[in-house]
Amino acid sequence: MENFNLMKESIIKKDYNIILIGFMGTGKTTVAECLSEMLQKKRVDTDNLIVKSEGMSINDIFKKYGEEYFRNCESRILAEIRSQNGLIVSCGGGAVLRDENIQLLKMNGKVVLLTAAPETIYKRLEKNKDRPLLSNNTNAEFIAGLMEKRTDKYVKAADIVINTDSKTVLEICDELIVKLAALD
Ligand code: S3P
């Protein structure tokens, strides 16, 4: 425990951003909330920042302007985040789709990939209507297919990988802190 507290203190002192990436429903926002409390660092969520700056929901942005427009908003927000330090950042699941996004984030950030099995994601998102890419497609097979297409990009971007299947948020945050400390 004492050892863990030392690791936590060492991470608190760092001024890099901690960037959470991963497929929809892997728990990026929930983990960011918990981590932000544990490490006393400010938290930002790229989807929230996009919603605020565009004045409409993610669903409406996709419907009105399409995915490419949303991706441009996402790249702009990530570039803004890159100029700040000491943040916990939860990214939208597609933030890794453009290589330049990841290059930017890695300049002053440690990238943490959260993973989960397609069945877990299906259970977590089954009743959720906020993911335009999953509307009409909320089933484990579709999720597995989209995840498969993205896996390379997620893994390439990651400094740390944490599987979240059947773990509590606290367990995930503890593991994250231990793994971050080990990067030094
Ligand atoms: C997306 C994930 C969503 C959101 C948008 C697109 C994706 O964020 O950015 O619906 O392409 O995977 P979450 O990962 O927070 O659900």
C-alpha cells in the first residue's frame, strides 16, 4: 500500500496528460472521472468539448453534418488539448482513426488503451442511444467487426493496455497507476 501511494504521488507530480483511448463502452469517461479524483488532476472529455463548441449533441452532429465533419471537430479539439498539461483526457472511440491525432497526443501525453470483449461492450451499451455508429447495429457481431478494424490503431497508439472485463473502476485505476509508474 505504501508502495502504491508512492507510485500515485510520483504520477501526481508528472505534468504529462493521461490520455484514455479505446472502443466505445470500454469505460474511458468513468475511469477518467475516478482517476481525476485520485490524482487531483483536471479532466476533459473530447466528446463533451465538441458538444459544447458545436452547441449540439454528437447524434445531431452526425445527422446534420456527417462523420467527416465530426472527425474534423475531434482533430481540432485534440490539437487544443495538446497545448495543455497535466490533464486526464477521455477521447471518443474514433480518436485513433487519424494518425496525426495520435502523434499530437503522444507529444505530451501517455496513452492508455482500455479494452473489453465485444459481449461486454454490447451489455454496457445495449440500451444506449447516444452512439450514432451503433444505432441499428447494437449487437456483439457488429461491435466485434468494427473493433477488429480498429485494433491495430488502438494497440499502436498505446503506451499501456488495460483490459476492463469484470473489473471495478477502482481496480482499473489502481492498475493504471501501477503501469504508468512502471513507464519511468
Ligand atoms: C465514436 C465514439 C464515441 C463518439 C462518437 C464516435 C467512435 O465516443 O466520439 O460517437 O467512432 O468510436 P465514446 O467512445 O465515448 O462512445
